[in-house]
Amino acid sequence: MGVNNKNAQDIIQSKGNKKPLQVLHISKKNTQKKSQEIDNEQTNSQEEIKKENIAIKPQIIKDDSVKEIEQSNENTNDFNISQQDLNRPLNFSEENTDFQLERTVDEFDFDESAFLEALNENEPIGATGETISGKVIAIESDGLYIDIGGKAPGYMPKKECGLGVITNFKEKFSLGLEMEVLVIKEQNADGMVTVSARALILRQSWEKVSSFAKNGEIINVLINGFNRGGLTCDVDGLRGFIPRSQLEDGQEYQSFVGKNLKVAFLEVNPESRKLVLSEKKAKLVSKLTSLELGQLIEGEVLAVKPYGFFIDLGGASGLLHQSSLTNGSIRSLREVFREGEMIKALISEIDLEKGRIGLNTALLENSAGELIIEKQKVMQEATERALKTKALFNKKEKDK
């Protein structure tokens, strides 16, 4: 097929008249503007997403218990704040602070003297072991009621009204009778105390015999019984005991019942209620009472002990202790005196309570150790030398 010349000619012209490409000019200003618009669009889209998320966030519904806990926490915080305010020291120098301390007196206030007086009025009367004077206000078949000055009277059971068995009870005690009693039980819930006349008598008896024993007194007792160990007697309401070994003749000791004996006190113990007496000690005490401090005696050496000599004084024995033997030094006691030897010594101690006599030969020396060197001379001149020591013992007696 042949080509049309006209068309071919047009094609050639179009190829020969081809126009140049147009260059698109984009300014920098327009580019920044478009970039900013894109950023704004992204920002707006993010905010819209957040708003949507906030809008669809589920709402938390608090029940009553949670509200109470939160309210309690708030109150606790408020309390802590107020506590800090309390703990903070007051500053009286702060401006615009005006304090005025004022004490008001009400009807319950009273002074110290009134307070002490109130205490004394309500102080319980009658501690255990206390002696109280009272007056009989009522007599019953089982005891007495005694006014002792308390809010309630004291009660004294019948068995505590005296020593032994009381047969004529209502005749012995009368209304208004004043008597001293001993509190043996403190007050109960009603304010009543239990008192005893018997306990007071026994206490006074123990005090009495203790004084007798200390002074080395000799008493007469009536023997009212015996047992395997010895004799029994009554001493001011107390039960006394005399061991067979403390009797001058302990073979037929039952025969002493109903008879009187002179005895001294061997042991007095109120706590254990032990009262031991001795006939032998009574004779010893009788001997001691005839002696005096500074007196020169003569006796036989009965025994030599590691601590001294026992000297027979005729019915009594004295102890010549090694510390009172000489002013010199010795190696052995037997180089001075021996058993059976007659010696002279001064009485330096008399203990009536213990029945003990202390002797001294060192005071007879004119020089230290003279008794060891010239024993015979010291013994021969003992009477004259004893006169020089008399003033020393007289001073010792006055100092007691």
C-alpha cells in the first residue's frame, strides 16, 4: 500500500518543528509553606485521636467504702498537720500574739493542809503488831467489841481475851472497861480489825524475860510437868523448859514436880518461842554476882586450849585468853602455865547473860614478857600490882 505524500509530509514537519520541554519552577517559599501545612495536619490529627481516646476512656465509679478510706486518709493528714502544730514550741515573741494564762478556782479545789487532813481522816487504824488502847462497847457470847477510834470497832475473839481458859467471861469484862490490846489482823472490807489481849500479854512476857536474861537475873519457877528430856514450868504465861543436863541432880528429876527451883536463863528466843532455863547456870550467876571487875582471884588451871587457859574459881570457871596472858611474845602456852598449877589473875570481864568470866595476867607485868622470865615474882607481887590497876577498871565501869 503506498503512503500518502501529504500525510508523510505532515509527519516530517511535526518532527522537524518539535518544541522544547518546559521546566517546572518550584519556589522554596512554597515548599516550606506546604511542609508546614502537612505538619499542622498531622498535629491536628493526633489531637483528634487523643480527644477520641479521652472521650472513650472508661469512667471509674468509686463505691462508698473507697470514699470512706479516702476521707479517712484526708482526716489523718489533717490530724498530722495539727499534731505538728501542737509539737511546735510556742513562740511568745511572735508579733500579734497575745497570751493570757488564767487559772480559775472551782468548788473542788483545796489547799495542801486540807488534803493532808483528808488523808489522815481516812487512814486505816490498826496495823498488825500495833498496840492500841480501847474501850469495851459490846459483849457477845463469842467475843468483845472494842472502840479503838476507827470507823469500825475492833473485834476480840473469846480465846484472845486472856491467858488460859476464861470461865466467868461476862463477869470479867464489863461495858466501858478500858484495856490495851494488840492488833493481830488488819481491817477487813468493813474496816474492822481483830485484836487480842492474850497476844499483848505474851509479847510483854517475852520482853520481860529477855531483859532478865540480859541482866543475868535468877528467878524462882514452879515445876508443873516433866518429859523424857527434862522439866517444864511456867514463866509469866510462857512455857519454860529445864533440860536434865542443866539440873544439879538429874537422876530423879521427876520428883521436882510441884517444887520450886532457882534457875537462870540459858536461851530466850521469842521468834521460835524457845525458853530454856538452867539450875546450874543459876549457881554460876550467883557466883558471878559476888565478883567485880579488877578483882584479883586465885584458881587452878583446869585445861590448856589452843586459845588460852580455863581456870577453876570455885563453882565457876574463867577464861584466860592468850591475848591477855602477857605483853611479850611466846612460842607455846605450856611454857607459861600447865594443868593443875595454881595461878593468880585479874577479873577483866563479867558477862552475866552468857555466864562467862574473863581473866588477865598481862596487866600484872611491869615490863613486856616479865611473866615468862620471872613468873614466880609476878605471882608473889600480884596483890600489890593489882592495886595499881584498880583505877583502870573503875574508869572502865564508869564508861559503861
